[in-house]
Amino acid sequence: MGLIDRIKSFFTKRMLTAFALYVVNLFAYLSYSLLAPFFPTEAKAIGMSETVIGLVFAAFAAVIFISSPICGKCCLWL
């Protein structure tokens, strides 16, 4: 296997890894966007207050805010 073939193989693996991360990210946000219209109604039906419902959505945003720079640094290592 020549040098050019190894370079192509390396970049192909990197692109597949990046694509897999993009797909996982897509489904993560898709699940959140599908949950948003229905969760408040269902949560109220079981007795959750609006404050707790707001905290659930705020916790998701906080985790994304905190983990994004960390995951960004990790993606640079791929």
C-alpha cells in the first residue's frame, strides 16, 4: 500500500467518522424537537408544575452549552 493510498484511507475513515457524528447529532436534535410540542401537555397531565417543565428544557440547553466546546475539542482529535 502506497503513501497516497494510506492518505486516502485515513481521510475516508475521518469523513465516515464525521458523518456518523453528524447523523447522531441530527437524531439528538430531532428527538428534542419532537418532544417539545408534546412534553408540556403530558407533564401537566401527571401533575408537574410549569416551573419544573421549564427546568427540564433548560437543563437540556445547559448540557448542550457546556458539552459543545468539550465535544468540539474532541472532534479535532479525530
